[in-house]
Amino acid sequence: MRLTGYGLFCISLLNWAIIAVSIDPPSQDVWYRQPDDIDRYAKGEVIRSRQVPPQLESFLSLPVNVSVKTITQYLFRTTDNLGNAVASAATLIEPFNADSSKLLGYQTFYDSASVDCSPSYTIRAKNEVGDFGIPKLNVSLDIAFMASALNLGWYVLTTDYEGLDAQYTVGLQSGHAVLDSVRAVLKEGSEVGLSENLQYALWGYSGGALACSWAAELQPAYAPELDFAGVALGGLTPNVSSVLDTIHSGIYASLAYRGVYGMAKAYPNLTDWMDDNLLPSKSDEYYEIAGSCNGKTTSQDLYSFFKNEAESFQEAVPRSVFSWSGQMGVHGTPGAPLFIYKAVGDEISPVADTDYLVNMYCRKGIDIEYHRNLVGNHETEGILGSVGALEWLRERLNGTAAQTGCHKKDVVLASIDKGTVPILGETLFSILQASIGGML
């Protein structure tokens, strides 16, 4: 019997309805509960751990080729932006035929002020099902990138760097959590086969790069014993205030809602300011958008929800908070070599902000390779720039020293060819082709 497209679709729905068994989100899962005596734990100390089924959720059910042997999750102690001891979670993924000497700390761009959007939950198969068993859109969008690293035989560690309170855009919280998750895995990793002679690196794009960049800046003072082989940063957002001015309305506006709410969770004075300035008639709508995952979007102007619109954000409280916890280059100087990639046409964070940060780092003597892509925008650069990032990370994890000094160059699409398939994997390469209209 020959099945029509409609028939195949119906079978797909039936299969989802049969096999989909949802798992509890973090807000309902007692495993995530922070202990009352959290202060007695050292930074990076594991509070509890568990193994979960070795299945990763694929984005919109795409058949991403992920080879996974085990998934281990850790609840560990870290430090929030105010210096308090808090808990956070991290997930360590072991591929089949793993190279025990290589670990990639890949930070996802989960961009949400809801703990139920955290990657320890969203990367897991059957993390949430909707009507008729069809997955909702809160699955991780980063699975394909992690798959590429796993297919190279690397262990992959991803962190709920916003913490259990989902403090999105809070740089200090994010950086501390990334560093403490690496500490936790270095202490516990031998149980899942990690070598004592381990090379490890960080990689993140957009919101994930925010966490990695803050980790790199904070590492020399907060975790001086850590020795990263390199840190790859794509689609950087060095200045939260600048991002807010860029995306407060339009297709990316929901990121602004979530970013302001996430920051307010971390600073009581900003919470009080929001209570005083948010229009009561729009409060419920604001928090519905602000507490959503990436699947929830709006184009409504964020400023229209506040009493004095844009002028509200020029007041002393938001200005001081955003400059302290939303500005890179303030709290430290990275010790690890950096690979930075950015689309000149980035419509979320102006390229000038990244240029400024790179120039600051260069003056401080950091080893940097900076690629400014003349093609594409924030979304396409996530794919296009991943080629150079993976190549650079592979060299670092293989023990090759990064080029010394500061090296900047403009790059174009022509630098990518089919020789990248072994690095990216066939699925991510196909997504790359689709994103640029089959030009490869």
C-alpha cells in the first residue's frame, strides 16, 4: 500500500501519541530542590546527581544524528550575582566511542526567565508534549550544535546557567554557574570515564555566548584553578542596554521582555522599580510574555508597558543595574584564548558593541581571533559561524596552541565548502545549506 503525505502525517501523530511520555519540568521535579543548608557546600560541589535516559529531544522532530551513551545530571553549588550560595543544574552527555580527554562546555541560548525552559529539561526527549502528542516549541534549539561535538567524540556539558530562579541576562550569575559546573564535572567526571588529563573548552552563541563570555572574564579571579584550552563566542551581546534599545519592538521584542524580567529577579531594587513603573493594565500581559520560553513571541513595544515608556529605562535604578550586570569588559579579563564571530548585519546586538569589546580585550593582551561576517544576520550567523568555531575548538582540544596576539578579519560565505561535512555532521550541514538558499 502506498501512503500519501496525509497518511504519513497521521502515522506520525499516532506514533507520538503512543511513545510520548512527558517528564516533570524543573518547577515540579523535586530533584531540583535547593537544600536548606546550601551554604555548607563548596563552590562547584555536587549536591546530588542522577542518570537520565540517553535520548535527546530533536528540534521540531528533525532526525538529528546524535550518538549518545549516557546522560548524567548534576545539581551543584554556585554563587549568584549578590554573592549568595545557590544551586544550579548541569547535564553531561557522553557519546559512544567517546574521547575521554576532550570536554566541551556548550552553553545553550535558552533566553528565558522561566526555569521550565532550562536546558537540563528541554534537551531531554519527551520534555513536554502538547495536543495529540506533538512536541511543543520549548525543546532546545541547540541540539544540532551539540550533536556536531558529540559526533566528534567529545563529552558535552551544558549548564542551567541562569540558576533555579531563571535569572536571564544576569552576567555574574551566568558566569559563576558555568565555572562551577565545570568544577563539578572535573571532580565527578571520572565516574563516567573522563580522563584526568582533560582538555576542556567553552562554546556558546547569543545567550549562550553571554554565559561563556562572563565565565571567561570571571575565571581568573573566581576559579583560577581552571585552565580552558579556549572559548568560542558567537553573536555576542556585550551591552544589555544597547540590546534593549535595539529590540524593544519588532520580531525580537519578546527577548527584551524576558531579559528585563530575568534581571529584575536578581536585583530587588529593580523589582521594586518595575512594580512602580509597569502599567497595571498591562501587567498580566507583560508577565505572560516575560515568563515564556523561546516559542512565545510578540512584536509589541516593550516600552509601551511602562509609565514613561523609553524614559523609564533612563532612570537611575535600571541604568545602574544594567551597567553592573549587563556590561561585558567590566569585571575581569579573560585568561583563555578567544574565538569570536559576529555578523556585521546582526539585528539584535549591534556589531559596534562587539568591535568595542574586542578592541578592549586586544589592548589587554588577550589572544583573539575575531571573524566579522559580511553575510547574514544574527540567526544565520549561528549556523555560518559554527563552522569556524568548531574547527578552532577542535584544534584547541587537540592540544594545538592558539595563535598569539589579536587577529581580526572580515569573512564571507565563500570560505565554507563541503569539506566541512565531517566537522558539522550531515544534519547541521543540511540546515546550513537550507539557511542560505542552497548556495553550498
